[in-house]
Amino acid sequence: MADGNIKMGNMDTIQPTKHFSIAHRLNKRLRIIVPSLRKDRERAYILQILLLKREGVESVNITPQIGSLTIFYDPEKLPFENLLHLLDAVIANIGVQPREVLKSLKRDKNYSDKLAQDYVIGVGDMSCASCALYLEMVLQRQPDVLHASVNYISETARIKTYLPKDKLFKIIADNGYQGFSIDSLAERKLLFDLERKHLHKAKRQILALGKLSVPVWLLSAIGSKSRTLLLIQAVLAGAAIIGGGRDIFKKAFNQAKRGAAEMDSLVALGVGAAYTYSIPALFRPSRHVYFGAATAIIDFVTVGRYLEELAKNRAVQDIRKLVNLQPHQATLLKDGKELKIMAEQIEIGDILLIRPGERIPADGEVIKGLSSVNEAMVTGSAMPAIKEPGHRLYDGSINGSGVLQMRATATGKDTFLSGLIHMVDQAQASKLKIQKTVDSVASVFVPSVIVLSGATFGGWLLAGERVAHALSNAIAVLLISCPCALGLATPAATMVGTGQAARRGIYIRNGEALETAASIDTVLFDKTGTITEGVAEISDFFNISDFDDERLLQFAASAEFNSEHFLGQAIVRYAKERGMEIEESSQFHNAPDRGIRAQIGDRQLLLGSDLWMKQHQIDLTPLKATSKKLALQGKTLVYLAIDRRAAALFAATDTIRPNARQVVEHLHQAGIDTWMVTGDTELAARHISEQVGIVTVYSEADPAKKLALIRQLRESGHKVAMIGDGINDAPALAAANVSLVIDKGTDIAIEAADLVLLDGDIGKIADAIELSENTLSIIKQNLIWAFGYNAIAIPFAVAGKLNPAIASAAMALSSVSVIVNSLRLNRKK
């Protein structure tokens, strides 16, 4: 395995065994293909946990569908050769009874949570928010489900479980709903097509209901006691109830069989009571009838749900726009021919032709051509990006005027676009703290309303009223009550808020962050790659050793080659630009925010900060005057020591982001305190902080010190947001109330983040806080309306001030009003 001028040693001559093959290897990361894992999720889980127990293994990601395993490891603790032997042994000895091993691992509390999978799946056939709450409770009660959250508006469920998807789908189906996969964009598009068909069907149903209901209303208004006219009313009303309310009665019946009740139960009871009570009037014409009321209830509920579906569609329009970015077809170049294929048929390694104006159908790399590409909807960048061979392309972006040839590097659910959509899914399926309180009220709401309706009926009878009057009031109580408005108050606003965030280039990985960000009073900025661009250039190089400059540069670049730090990469670039070859290093060790240690031949090298040198008792006196002068210029310093003697000093410059000062000023105006936390020296840090307006600087901070600072601030009552981009920021990010990462950050940092800011724009932190405040404001309005509506309307119904038809219309519109109010977030810019 070779790369440019790199000379590889014996470790790369090791051959994979029959149990796996190597797909690719990067610094500290190895991806292999394990045929025995294909479509064997349980065996994949076991392998993941067994590997995580081994020292030196940092993380393991497995895709069972294709038998792919990616492992991040520490070469210092687990050399590459040992890793291969470990993989061979563990894969070969998982055992022939994975279920027994799986049961054992589940009982291990240290690893059981890691073993579970976090799914986002589609859920169909939900008719109201109460359905989502009921299904969520059913899933939570399953012994192999750790957590479940069901969202009625997005029609998705987020489930953390040991169970495979097919078993989840069966549980959902057994409770009267439909579960289905939405992993791929193609599956998403099919779902959207299905939603459109449902809307058209609902519209046709409303028209058909109108033809049956209008005559019933007219006959009811006439008030004739003619048996013939009453019979006509009964037949037409029955047809309307069966045609429009069939699904309502079916779901209510199924719920009753399970000892449960939700919104459909209230409607079914109300309609059923009104129609059943009216039937004897065919034989006793003097009796009051409710055929008109029964049909009106079905009509209003049907129209209300149609309007609700329209509002729901508007609420999810942002994620629909993301899904629709991927084109349906692509042009495959094979054997000199152009072949039209479906986008989901693209495979990794395929060569694709992208003509002017076409959308990019997969993630990939340009291999031929020059063009500008509009990535606005994907990355949030307003300016088109120039693309030439070697540049990355994103699925869903739009090619400009040039013709490009690309090699696909990621397809399906592994593309950048799919990752963004998955983040939105996770955020929208998350439960805000306030929603959990509302759910506890909503879970007992329907049974309580049924009891109250019975009490209303009995109370009016005891008061001496006729059965018809008592029944009318009882039905009004059933119908005026709206648990759905309560259930929709938070998720409706969350859906619109996360959608608007995505439109602004802010992707929320944790829905609770949307709630928490509004209360932030302190923002901690990492310096490198956050306040600055994070693209360092070596500006100065001072050699005080006995080696010539070329040999010294070769030493430094060879030692830093395995480092992911931007300063190490800058040194490597600096050396390569001067024709230096990279030598093989050994015993590489990385100390985040301090430096690295490596061996080149028989030479021991240290590169890093002055603290790293002091830790190893390196005398820096010969470089003291030079380092102070460079630090006052705001330059970042990297010292080189060879065989425990100071040898050289590198100075690097990094450009401050253009809008950094404006962002800091905006936060200060909002009453938010700002800090800069950095591993750099006090002088270099102050030079940058003064230019952007940050007063409080915490310098020479390693990951442990950053973590301690955040814990101290939180313990003193502050709500802390941390924004960073590197591996060394991950512990601090995880400890903050809200963590933000720019998309150019490392995978580990992004995994620790609550919000991901695209296009490297730190100005979006202010947008995120503002959006959080607006979303919380809408949620509070929704809850005030939902609780207020029920608190006022139910007593009115109990007091006999509402008839069933008006009650059903009010109930239908109360849910719609919550969604419509949430859509006002789209007007806030």
C-alpha cells in the first residue's frame, strides 16, 4: 500500500485471512469486508461488542447488509499487525450460537446499551396524535426496547432496541399500524408518493360524503316525523358513517380489544351513540333523532383530518425538499458507452457522467472535467464551488456549465445527503423534556373523558332531563375533548423548527438541543478551526540543531505524517513542497492539544507545544526570544526536539474567519458571554481574541482542562454551549449543555455534537439560539391553546351549552390550529 512519496514498512505485507478482506486503511482507521456478517445482524452486534472490550479499540461501525466493518484504533496500544490478528481470532470464534452470546451480552450493563441499534422507521395508518402516543407506549413496554419515540406529524418512530426491524414491524402491525423502512432516499420518495395518494383519496372521500350528508342535514332541518323521511335519513346517514367512518370504527374496536382508547374511540362512541339512539325513532316518530348530528360529526372529523394532513405536509416540506434533491436517474459510463440507470442502482466505484444542469446522483470524486457546482441545499454555501479532478462531490448538488466525470464513493444511505436527512429524522423523533410532561397528561386524557361523558349523561338524567338531552350533552363531551391538540403542541413546532434549521444549514442531531439552546448564557469557542479557518501555513522555520534544514524537515514531516492535527498536516505540506520524502515512523503517540512522539530510525522525536516540551524536560532557552517575538504576532508555535534536545521551531499562521467578530458582537448584544478556550499560548491566544472581541481567554488548555472548565461553569449555574471541530474538543463538547460542530470537523467531534453547522459558518450559532427561542415560544403558545381549549370547552359541553355537531367541528379545528400556528416559524427569518 503506497501513497505518493511514502515508504511503507513490513506491516502492510500482512495478508488478510479467509475470514475478511481489507477494503481500505487510513491513519488509525481500518475498513474490512466480513462475508459472514452479511445480513446477520445478531452476529454483527456480538462482534461489535467483543471488539469494543479490547484495549486500543476506540470505536466500531458495522453495516451488516454488506458485511462492512470500520474500526478506529490507537496504534500505540494496538499495533496494526496485532489488530489484524485480533480481528481474525474474534471473527473466527464468535461461535455458532450467536443468540446465546447475545443474551449474555445483554445482561452486561457496561455493553448492553452499545449493543442496541438506533432505528428511525416509517409508521403508517396513524390517524391522530393519540395513535402515536399509544404506539409509543406499546413499544416502550417491549422487554428488548430501550427507548421509543413516535412522531405523528413526520410519521416516523425512533427506536433503540436489540430487536431486528422485521420484529419491530410485526409489533407495530399487531397493534393496527404499519411499519416500514425509510433508510434509502428511494424508500422515502415512495412514502411521499403514498402520502400524495392518501390526500387525493381523502379529497374524494369528502366529496362523496357531501353527497350523502347534505340530504341528511336538509331533512334534519325540516324536522319531519314522517317514517319514510326518517328511513331515508337513517339509510343515508348509515352509508355516510360506514363510508367515512369505517377506519375510525375499526381502530376504535381494535383499541377496545386491547383495553386501550384514543381519539378514534371518542369519535366512534359519539357517532355510534347518536346513530344507535336514533334508530328507534323509525318506530316511534315522536322520538328525537340525531342522524344529522352523526353525519355532521363524521363530516367535520374527515374534513378536519384532511386539513390536518395538508398542514402536516407543509410542516415536513423541508425534509421532502432534501429527499427530492437526489435525481431519479444517473448516466453510467461503462465500456465506452453511456447507460441510463436508476440512482439507487449506483455502486461504489461506478464512473458517472454529469452534464450541465444535472444533479449529482451520489457522493464521489471528480476524475475528469472542470465546472462550478451549486451545493447550497446540501452544505448551506451560497457560492458555487469550483470542482476539478480530486475534488469531492455531494449527492443532490447541481452541476453548473461544465461536464464532469466522477467516481462514486458513497451511495444510498451512506451519502452525505442521507446523513443530513438521518440527522433531521433523529432530531424530529426526539422527545423534548416538556413533551414528556404533556404525554403523561395525554395518556390518561381519553379514559378520563369517557368517564366524564358517562358522568355527564347520568348527571343530567338525575337532574330530571330527558334521555335525548342527556345523551346530546354526553356526546358533546366526547367530541369537544381534543387530546390530539395536546399531543401535537410540541412535535408540530419541533418539526417546523428542525426543518427551518436544516434550510439555514443547521442540522440538529439531538432534538432536546432545540429546547436547551434558548437558555444558553455562555458560549465557549475553540480557537483553531472555529474562530480561525483551521488551514495553517508554516510561515517561519528556525533550525538550531546540527542537522541541515532538509534533514530536519524530513524528520519533522515523517513524524507528523500520522497526525490528524492541522499543524502537523501543515508541517507535512511544508516539507513536501520542498521535495522532502516521507520516511516510515514507529512508536507514534498523540497527546491531544499537546504534541506527538515518534521514532525515525534510531532517533527519538518530539513535536508540539512548549508544555509538551516541558513535560519531557526539554530545555527551550535557546528559542525563548524567538518564540516570544513570534507569539506576539499571533503565530502558533510548534517545537521540535530530537533525542531530548531542542532542535527547531516552526511558526504557523491561521486566518481569522471573516464574520468572527460580528458573531461575537451579536452574542454580546443578546446578553451571552463568550470565552475562547485553546491549547495555544497566552500571547498567541490574546492576539486572536482581541481581534474578534472576546475578553475571557482560557489558554494552554488540554482536553482535560477544557472539560473541567465546562463542568465548573455548569456547577456555578451557567448554561454552556461549546463550539469546536477537533478530536480534542470531543470531551468538552459532550459535557456542554449544547454542543456545536462545524461540518469540517472530525467524525469523533461530530458524534459528540448536538448541532452541526454546515459550510463552516460560525454565524449560524446565533441563528440556532434565535431559532430555539422562537420554537419554544411557539410551543408555549400551542400548549396554552391546547390546555386552554380543553379547560374551557369541556365544562361548556358538560353544562349543555354545545351540541355534538359544533363540538366535533371545534375538535377537528383545534388540532389544525396547532399545526398552523407552528407553521408561523417559517415566517420568522
